Amino acid sequence: MALLLFSLDNTVLDRTAALRAWGGWFLDDIGAPVADLDWLLNIDADGLTPRWDVAYALSDRYQLDTSPYALAEEVHEGVLRELRLEPLVATALRIARDAGHTPVVVTDGTVREVEDRIRWTGLDALLTDWVIAGDVGVSKPNPRIFTTAARRLGMSLDDAWIIGDSPECDISAAVSLGVRSIWVSRGREWPEPLYAPTRTADGVVAAIGSILGAQDPTRRSEFAAAAPSPASWR
């Protein structure tokens, strides 16, 4: 069965929702207008901005007395407190694993930040492994982070899938490796004219359903309780 290589933030876990929840509380606590939440989300750039840079931006904008170190910790801890593993996502991962697939998270970030998220949400019980840029010394979209994941498990990328929400970090790497991919669109239009994913799904549950349904049509009924309408599998 297939090696399933998942992005973590905004694919398996809805980090944007967690940032929005914490950010709303934080801005209210310092007396900032609620409209500034859009500014915070823009600065964060879907988690691509290092938390230190987010902390310095907050400190500069609001002239906060809190040290940048303490503020960076608050960003990390605050978002972590708000993170939740959606029950449907957990069920989909469990079904994929029970079907013989190997779910692995491949993500940028530091070991501490990523493992805090994985253990806090209970993902550690559902994943076979996780490969973190801060641990292996190479970041997405460098294909070596994906080949490292396969090598650690003694598996081939020939039948693998790369599933993620980032055209640049996930899908471009899949294209360069010749690996099948599913772009988790989150309601967005595909932006790149030069390359494209193998498939598109609105969310990770639909992405897993697409893989399972294509490889074994009898599993569509088993997956129905966890997945959105098959009409969203494209």
C-alpha cells in the first residue's frame, strides 16, 4: 500500500483557525481593534513566517513591553492551546492506516514546535512517523525531505502521495519527484500555470477518501461516515 506524506499545518491541522482564535483573544487583551486580526493573519502568512518575526512585528506595531522572546513563546503556546484535531480527520487517518497505508507528516519547523502540536492533538497515535525540517536539516520544497521520509521507513516513493495545501512547498516538490499529489485547496483556485497537482480536494478528509476510493471502490461506503460528499473528490 501507499506511503502518504502529509503537510501538517492547514492540511492535517487547521492552524489558521487556531491562530485566529488566539489572535482574537490577544488583540482584545492589549486593546487592539478587532480588524487587526486580518493584519496578524497576513503577517503570519499561513505559518510560513517564523514566530520570532511575528513576535517582533507585534512588538513594533503595538509598542509592547513584553520581550520578543516571551512574545514568541506566547505565539507558540497560544496557538498550541487552540489547536484541535478534527474528529473526521482522525477517523480518516485511522481508516487509511487500517487499510494498509502509511501516514507520515513531512513539515518545516523546529522539532519542539512540531512535536508539541503532534502530541497535543493526539496525532502521534495516528501517524507512523513524522519528518521535521529542523531535525533532518532540509526544508520543503527541497525533495530531499520527502526522500528522507521514505528512506527512514524503508519504503519507495513509487506509489506514494504527497498531500498538502501549499503549491510551492508541497505540490512543486511532488512534481519534481514525479510523485502523485493532492492539493488541499481550502476553497482556493489553483494559482500556478506551470505545474499542477494530480488531484485537488477541498480538505484532507476528501483527499484521503479520494485515495482510498480510487484504490479500492468498496471502501467508499466504509469511508462515507468520515468523508464529505464524493462530489468534492476531483
